[in-house]
Amino acid sequence: MPVNQRNLRDSFTKQRSPAWPCPTCKAGHLRIDKDSISAKATAESVAAQDHPAWDPDWTTLRFVALAVCDNTDCLEVATIKGRGGLQPIGQSYDYQEFYTPEYFDPSPALIIVPEQCKSEVRSELKMAFAHAWGDPTSSSAHIRTATERLLDQLRIQKSVTAKGKRQRLTLHRRIELLSVKNPEASELLLAVKWIGNAGVHSGALTQQEVIDALDLLEGALSSLFDPHANRVKVLAKRINKRRGP
Ligand SMILES: [Zn+2]
């Protein structure tokens, strides 16, 4: 299931807000508690109101809000913060506020995380999801740590001893070592690592790059833990070898 990009980028209003899948119960949906929305115009956009050509849609808002799970057995609550503005209502001269989330905690799961993933991997992914809404560089840092924790879970060695000295292995080397067990997951994780490296060097990653990294990571997780994906691969290999069922 690739990352739902519309969910990540869409704005909402008090009249029209999406229902985000609840990450806690996985049965209900997080819905905006309209009374919790609190928004104010930024200092810069208040100052701009003195401009002769000022228009309401020049306004930039900062907002916070709560979203609550509609499953009465769950009632999870999430905090959302971000930016917004004013937009005309239909063809009228009236305006309404709109809000674009930049942080969402706990965030709806952006990719499928298999049950077998240990809590150390899960907690990093949770942070990666929360930041993916508006802070790609920080999301990418959590994706990188999640990758390290995943390699720990897979018992990929962390260091080597050369000439009596212990040396830490780089993330790159550890991912290469995984190729002995699972070349497909190793290749996918290397691509995740390159995206993260680009972010460290340029200092800025785009949300699209983070979405790509998450999609690649999901592929690696599925290759490592999804029994069905693995079963059909083994099955195909056997059938092709026999040239029959
Ligand atoms: Zn829930």
C-alpha cells in the first residue's frame, strides 16, 4: 500500500475534514474535534493588512487542533498543528479558514508496518510519520534510525574487530551485509539510505523524497516479514525450475 499522498497534503476546513485511519485501534477513524481548532494570523500577515491592495487570502494562519477516534472502545486523541489561510466560500465574497497539518501525533500509519517489527523499529517509524506532514528532514532522520533498529532486529552485526580494535560498521555496510540473507530488502534499504544521505548533505529534503523513502522501506519490510509475499516467490521459483506445477 503506497503512501496516501492526498491525505498528507490535503487541507481541511471546519465544514469539510477527512477521517484519518486510527493508528491505535486500526478500526476507527480520527476526526477533527471542531471546537478544539484554535487559529491566529501570523505577525507578518497582520502587518500586511495595512497594504492598500490587501486581500483576505493573503492571510497566513497558525493553528492547533485535536482529532479523536470515533471508535467508542478506543477514543484515541491526536494533536495536529500546522498552517492555514483564508479561502473564498464557493463564488461568494465570504471567506472561511482552511488548515494544512504540518505535524500529526500519533499520525495515521503512512505505510504498513508488519506485526513482527520490534517496538524499537515501530517507535522510530511513529516519529517518522508524525514529522512527514511538514518536516521532511526530521522525518528522514527517524527513517534512518528505524533502518538501523531494523538491522539490529535482524541481527546484522554492528561492528568488526580489526587489529585488536573494535570498529563500528557504517549503515551502508550493514545494509550490504543483509544482502546475504535477503538481497531484495538490502537493495530497497540502500535506496532509502541514499535518499536520507542526500537530505543530510543538502540540508533539505522534499516531502516527495520522504514519501519515496517510506514506499521503499515498506517494500523492504514486506520482503522481510510478509509470509505471503515470500511464499509466492518460493512457489514461482519451484514452478519455474520444474517447468510445471
Ligand atoms: Zn482508534
